[in-house]
Amino acid sequence: MGYHWNWQIFLSATPSGGDTYLGWMLAGLKMTVALSLAAWVLALLVGALMGVLRTVPSKALQRLAGAYVELFRNIPLLVQLFLWYFVLPELLPTAWGNAYKQINPVLQQFLAAWICLGLFTSARVCEQVRAGIESLPPGQKNAGLALGLTLPQTYRHVMLPMAARLVVPPLTSEFLNIFKNSAVCSTIGLLELAAQGRQLVDYTAQPYESFIAVTLMYVLINVVVMTLMHHVETHTRVPGYIGKR
Amino acid sequence: MSDFDWSSIPGALPFLLQGMRVTLQITVVAIIAGLIWGTLLAMMRLAKNPLLSWFSAAYVNLFRSVPLLMVLLWFFLIVPQVMHNIFGLTPGADVRLSSAMVGFALFESAYYAEIIRAGIQSVPQSQVSAAYALGMTYGQAMRLVVLPQALRNMLPLLLTQAIILFQDTSLVYVSALADFFGAAYKVGDRDGRLVELLLFAGAVYFVLCYAASLGVKFLRRRVVA
């Protein structure tokens, strides 16, 4: 093929100076991890709330949460990202839109990516939480109500503690997905891992080394998250439900 | 807050339709190739030969742990060079569409393989034993007994995955290939009407995917009782 391999490229200094290409990669890795973890917190909070709404007795609230899930599940992630990044600032009141455009461009990208990734994943988390709550035996809710607990109390003290432990295994795959989906955010210029990889190609003309490095870093993230979640799963497993996935 | 001006959409419809055709081409090719290669991968995974099952597991796990965007970047890099080396195409030839098709097909097949494997495993072992007892070979048992039943069980999941694939094809944006989303973005950028075109693209994707997902729900109730 006549391709000139040069793995030392990662140690050479970037044109702007003060950093090596390896430093760029690690900065990208840091950005990917920070973005994904921040978005995961948002996804868990909104997803849990919506998941509960899907199971409450009120038809109106059920429909509201159902519409939310359909909205976020039926539009491609890339389109959602562009809507948050390019369209939302134009739809806000002028003063807000301008205020948003005044802030640091990197922060703008991060905010849009964070909200987009968080809410996109929250729709998936919502469905898992709903399935978790619905898998509880109906006797648990009835017993809570029969003891004189109000419905919110029954959720808070009886159903949610149990459902939270049941949804850990299905949420693991969503947690993995959020890291992979974060690569889409390179399209709005956020310098996360995939974007750093492409930038490196532009600067060094060594595409294979840089893509291999980026791919290995994603595999590494995957392995770390899986190991971590395996521990969480063992600790939160409900006795008597062992092996039930 | 800008006032909406939708006037650039009617004139751009033929271009957008052309883009939708590219989107559908990639989707259909990836589904067909993904189903075939995915079925083979699933059968390898369940085969007795440890080498085959190891290969299949490695393939599936690798593709499932790398972002689709990264996979596409790989194929936009590799396919043109392979085409150049094998078929002697000039490096400048536009092979982005075929690169995208190859990339999506190989990526999707990893996901299809997992769905199909679960589908095959959902068929009771006694069915296979009965097929062997009737004197069928492995191929016959698979083709005539196991796969038809497995397909019925996994149809809703396969279709849902197809809807996800349809949405994911928008990622060819990274190669500036004018699929439906790419076309919408280009028109919006050209006319300074990005807001309207992005909203329009989002609405079109939503209507198509929501309708398709309702169809899958209906099918799930009808076919898989």
C-alpha cells in the first residue's frame, strides 16, 4: 500500500505549540467523558421523572410522558443536535438568544450537546424505568395503599426503591450508548474524542494511527464502563430476582 | 426572534426528494446486507466450532463498542483506497455512497446478529431434535424449521432496528454526502434559512418514523400473539 506508518507522531508537538498530539487526544477523551457523564445525570433525572409519569393513574400525565418519548425517539440524534444548537437560540426571546450567543463558543457547544444528549437518552431511560415499575407485582402498590400511604408515598417508599434496583442491568446498555452517541457532537465543532481524531488527520496526514488510537480509546471506555456496571449490578441485585434480566 | 420564511422549501423539493432517495438506498442496502451477514454471524456464534464463534463474538463486540460515527469515518477512509487498489479507480472518484453502504451494512449486521441470535435461541431445542429425527441436515433444519419460527419472534425487533438505522443514516453528513438531512442542511445554508429547513427535516423524520413505529406496534399485536 505504500503507507508510511509513524506512531511517534503522537509525541511530536502540535503547530500551535505547548502540547503534543497525544495531549490533544487526551483532551478529547476528557471532553467525551465529561460530556457523557453530565448528560447521563440529566438523562437519569428526566428519564426517572417521565418513567414515573408513564405509570401514574392520570391519563393526561401518561399521554404527556408518552408524547415526550415518541418525540425524542423518532427524530435522528444529529437532527436533534442541530435543532438545539442552531435553531433554539433563534426561537428564544431575542434577549435570551443574544445572551446565549454572547457566551464562550466552547460553552455554547457544550451546553447544546449536553441538553441534546441528556434529553435524547432520557426518553430511553424513561421506557426502562416504566418497564421496571410495571414489572413489580401489583400487590406491592396495593399493599402500600392499604397501609394508608398516599400514592406519592407508595412510590417513594415502596415501588421506586425496588424498581431502581431492577432497572440497573437494562440501564447499563444505555450508559454505554451515551458515550458512543457523544461522538455525534463532533459535528457542531465540540472537540471531543472523535473530533480530535479528525483534527489530527488534518494536521498530520496520518489517518490510520489517529483513527486506531481513537477507536481503542472508545473500546477502553466501553470496557471500563462494563466493569464498573458489573460491580454496581452485583451490589444492587435484588435477592430472589437473581439472573432475571 | 426571526420571522419564519418557508418559501425556499417548495423550490427545493426535487433536491430534497433526491436526498431522500439516497437515504432510502443506504437504508435498504444496509438492511438486506445486514440481515444476510447478520444471520451468518448469528449462526457462527451458535456453531460448535470455537474459532467461528470466537470470530463472530469479536466482530459483534468490536462494532458494538465503537460509535457509528467513528465506523463511518473509517469506511470513508478505507473504501476509496481499497477501490483504488483493487479496481484501479482513480483516487478522486466519488465512492462516498458505496463507502456509506458498506459501512452501514457491516455496522448494522453486528446489531442484527444479536437480535437474530436471540431469535434462534427462542426456538425450543426439541424443534431441532425433531428436524434431525426426520433426517434433515443442519442446513435444512435451520432453513425449514428454525429460521422461519425465529423470524416470527424477532420481526418486531428487526423492524425497530430498521427504523433506528433509517435515522442513523443522517450521519453520512460527516462525508458531505447529500442524503435527506444533508440536502436539507445545504438548502438551508444556501438560502440563509437554516432554522426553517432544520425544523422541516425534523418534522419529516418524525412523521415517517412515528408512522413506521405505529406500524410495528400493530404488527406486533397481529403477528406475534
